[in-house]
Amino acid sequence: MQNTGIGQALLESNISLHVIDLLPLLSDVKFKPLWDEMLRNGFAKNEIVPLPIREFDVLDIVSAFRFMSQGKHIGKIVIEGLNKNIEFPVNLKRSSSVHGQTHIIIGGLGGLGLSIASRLAADGCKEVVLVGRRSTPNGYQKNQIAVIESAGCRVRIVESDVHAISNVTLPQPDMIWHAATVYRDVFLAEMTKEAWDLVVKTKVEGTLN
């Protein structure tokens, strides 16, 4: 019911509302024939109607995702033709190579930063500088750094807040990745100015620094 309201007008006719939970009966085997009969009769009389299905061909899968993203549909979205052995080519060509380069990743010890560093290392990057609020990596971060270094990429960790990064001596980079993020998840109606400023400044002012 999702705590939806019930109109009080029903009570004008002295109607009483009672909630009876029948679900516990499902665990009792002796009631199974009764449930089966009720379901059969419900479908036969069209009292129980299956959820609608909207079908998209596998070659039109983009339209399926666009339709789903609107959040207005009821029922299920089905992709037809996945068993047709259709190949979907992916263009892996890059406009430029990172081989032998040095990249600075702001927020480098976070999940996104380490993922970027791993991809750069796999593509031949010479050095990644991971800038973060802490200079001591935890167990997971150490493991990821070891994987990056095993690809022949040097890893340097620099402790600095994104707002004070101009005070830190860093190597001349070929590219800078701004992955620093502060999370203060809360409903907008309950958002404080301090929490808003902290999140926004990390992204906006951190870019300017």
C-alpha cells in the first residue's frame, strides 16, 4: 500500500475497513489447492490481469533504454532476439595515446580514481600521481596500486585537499583527471547550506585550483 491515504468519505456510509493478511497461509501445504483454485478462477474471470509487456527488438535496444529511462511505464520491458547471435561492435579506437605520459588524478585513492589509474596503466601510462586527503592507502587501495605498478606504471601518492592543491609541488602532467568527490547524500528539502557548499566546492572550486 506504500502508506497511501484512504479517503474518509468511505466512513460516511458506516463502512468498516479491515486488513486480513492471507500470505502466512502460503506456507501451509494444506491450503495450496485452495490458492491454486483461486488463482485459476481469477485469471479465467479476468479478475487477475498480468502486468503489461512492452517488447523491443534487440536491434532497437537504444529505444528500450530511452523508454525505460522515462520512468512512466508499467509492467515489463522485454528485449526480443537476444538468441540471434547478433554481434554489437564496440569502437575501441582512441584519439590519442597515453603511452609514456604522466597523469595526475585528483581523488586518486577513491574508487573512480583508482579505476582511471588502472586503465591508464594498462594503456602504457608511465606515471600516475594519486592526490588524496590521505596519504596512507588501506588494504584495497594497496592491492590496486600493486596491480597498477605490475603493469610498469609508477605510482606516486600525494596528500592534499583539492582546495589546497596549488600549494603542493607536482610534476608537469600530460593530463589532469578531476575525480575528487565528497558525498553528503540527503533529501534536498533537508540539505543544509554547509553540506551543499562542501559538495559543490569540491567539484567546482576544485577544478579552478
